[in-house]
Amino acid sequence: MVKLASFLAVVVIISVLVALAAAPAAAQEGGGQYPSVAGLTQFSAESNFMSLAGYLRWMTFKEQSIWLSVPEAKRIVAEQSGG
């Protein structure tokens, strides 16, 4: 039982260290850049049947593990669309 608890503790510690090491790399990878939705049609298969703001929020979460607010996503979509 002690061996199992020790093993689980080591696994948890390694997992935390890996997550902490990967977090700065993921933040730098995004570099404040957001996925482009310019040229996509909202509520179509190419936008996964979402609004462009919703699709941008989802893609940003997948790539950078951060959720954009809805107003922020709408602003970014307007900027990317030239409006």
C-alpha cells in the first residue's frame, strides 16, 4: 500500500512539473496571436456550425488554453474582417 501511495505521489508530482514547464511555452507560442477567421462563413461546416466569435473562442482555447470573452472575440472578428 505504501508503494502504491509513493508511486501515485511521484506520478502527480511529475504531471504537475510537466504542466508547469509546458505553460510558458504555450503562452509564448500564441504570442498574442489569434486564429484567423477571415474568409470563413459563420454557421457553416468550415466554422463547425458556430458563429465566427464562437469559433474563434473555441479555436483559441484549443490552441492556447485560454477562453476569450464574447465581446473580445467579437472585436477580434471585426478586426480580422476589416471592420
